[in-house]
Amino acid sequence: MELVGSRFLRRMVRVLVATALREATPGGGAAGFGGGADALLRCLEAGREATAMAAPAAGLCFAGAGYDDE
């Protein structure tokens, strides 16, 4: 999974990864989100209570940072 953003909060990437994995796992999605193509977005819009606990840092790596010329 590759995430690109203008900024991230503490543990945000780990929460996004864990929630995406949970929603993509058959039968593992949160109640009421149905596991469809937009399940992750609906889950994130519902608030922090609907997201998964942060994934362990093991296996995640920082690929780099880029900055606009502005």
C-alpha cells in the first residue's frame, strides 16, 4: 500500500493500513460498512471509533518525502 499526503498525524498511516486491511478481508469489515469499494472512505468518515487499531510498525517502511517547489 502506498500513501501520499500533504501531512500525516501521529499513527495515521498505521491506522489507515489496519483499517484498509480489515475492510478488505472477507467477513472482516466493520458492521454497517458492507466491505464495498468505498467501505474504507465510509469508515473513515464515520470517525475514529469506526477505524481499526493501529497496525504494528513491523513491515511498514518510509519510502521518502517530496516537497513542492512553491
